Amino acid sequence: MGHSTVVVKTKFMVHSVQSDKRRIRIWASAAMIYLGSIAIPNILMGQEVNREGWPPPELKGLIPYSIRVKQEDGVEKLVEKFYTPDGGHVARISGNGKIFAYAVDSDREPPIDYLLIDPDGTGKFTEKYRSEDSYKIPEWVFY
């Protein structure tokens, strides 16, 4: 009897340890998913946000050297490129006649330095993207 009691306790202890390990793995997985859901969008979307907005580039007196029009996602997208006096260039990007972004490049060589976007049509360019980031045409441009 004493021997079988030890075996029962051992089986229970093994089962209990396995349950604890399983519970720890589940909690660890849940924690990783949660932390990933917070961190990954910020890593993948390397945008900066400035509630006051960044000033749009000064294009007064500059003449576009390139104008491209194309349909994109149901929007007539117009990209006007300007050389800047300091040796760079700027692209003014509009959709359906509404300016929503500026691409800024200081050396005229790819990639661009950054992209400023007005996400809500207020005239404030509050989002700044790196060259490797993707962006969507803001919803307000469609209306």
C-alpha cells in the first residue's frame, strides 16, 4: 500500500508540474501577443505625430519640373515635383484637388527624407513618415 501511495503522489505531482508549465506557457504566449499588438504597429508604422503639425515646405516662386497625374484607389492623384534652392526637391501630392502630403528630399537622390501628411483635412501636416513607410491616402480626400 505504501508503495502505491507514493506512485499516486508522484503521478499527481508530475501532472501538477505539467499543468503549471502549461499555464505558464499560455500566460507567456498571451503576454507576447499583447505586447506585440502594442509594439508592432509602432515599429512597422515608423511615423511620428506632431499635434501642432510640421510646416509645409515653402514652394512660393518655384516652378514644377515634373507633374504626374494618375488614378489611385479611386482618387485622381497629382504629384508636382519642385527643385529647391538648397539642392533638394519637394513633391506636393494632392488627390481630387486637395493637397494632403509633401515628400521632402534634401539631395535629389532616392530615397526621400520624409513625407508629411495632413490626415484629417485641417491643413496641419501632423504625420511624418520615413521613406520606407507606406501610407494610405487620407479618407477626407475621397469626399
